[in-house]
Amino acid sequence: MQKQSNRVGPGYTSQFAQPPVGARGAGNVGTKYFVNAQSSAYHEAGHAVVAWYHNIGLEMITLGTAEDEMGRTRHVDPLQGVDTAWGPTVADRIRMEQFVGVCLAGPLAQRNFSLVGFRRAHAEDDWQQAVDLLSYFVVNHEELEAYFRLLEIQTRNLLDLDFIWKSITNLATVLQECQTLSGAEANRIIQETMT
């Protein structure tokens, strides 16, 4: 199955021109800068905790600065070795779904923390990466929209679990203090929350 050539996001985001449903304050965009370090920390912690949950190895987490504009969560590539040109396997699809969950977890965690602090621009790169991944596994736009929406709901439900949200909160708090965490440090903080 070949990747779709059109880079159109889910319909309810109007090709990423409109904020997701319920994102108050998301209309004031024009910059990718986060409103504050706390909002950015929740975004990156969301990515990291869901990566940890899906056993995707974390490498580093950094908090965005005005110079660097956005934080980053680096992890191993869960789709390394997947050749979509020859037809992905069920295992490939599961790893892709987990990876999409990691992409969506950052914006969702940031919105959970503060709807007012969320801007559409904070999520566009993550949404586009999710759409790009999904497009290898779907045949048309209708399926893409439905698949994206399903994985967004599943990721939101995952973030609603007490132990996941507590891990995100703890990791975000430490990230604000340290600005940068290695994968090993992030794993330790997340695992401490679980005990």
C-alpha cells in the first residue's frame, strides 16, 4: 500500500486550519512558542509517558526556550525496519498505532493541563506526523479521518488513567526544574510514580 500524497489532516481540524474541538483560546496563533514553560513541560511529558507506556525507548526530553521555540522528546524509532511498500504486518500496524499515540499525547496533555494555554500551532507538527504515519496504513481520506479520531480517543482515555496523568504531572514538574532529562532519568521518574 502506498502512502497517500495529500497531506490533509482530519476533517474536524479543517486541514489543521481550525483548532481541535473544545480548544478554547486556540484561535490566537501565529507562533509556535508555548505560553509558558509549564505548558511546554506538560506537552513533552505527555509524549514521554506514552512512549514509556508503549515500551518505546526514551533518549532525551528538553523543555522549549524562546531561542529553541519548542521542547523535544526524542525516542527510538518504533517503525525502524518496517517496509510499507511490501505491505505492513499486523505487528507493524500495532507499533504505528502506538507511535501515533505518542504523537497525539503531547497536545492532549497540554490541553488537559490548560485549555487557555493551548494553541493550534503547538500541535500541528505532531498532528502532521500522526497523519503521515496513518497514511501508510489507509486507502482513503474517510478511513484516515476515522482512524485518526479513534486513536485520538484512545490516547485521551489513556491520559485519563490516574497513574498516567500522575506520571505526566511528576515528569512535567521535574522537567521545569531541570530543562533537560536523559531517557534514563525520565524513565526513573515515571517508574517512581508507579510504585
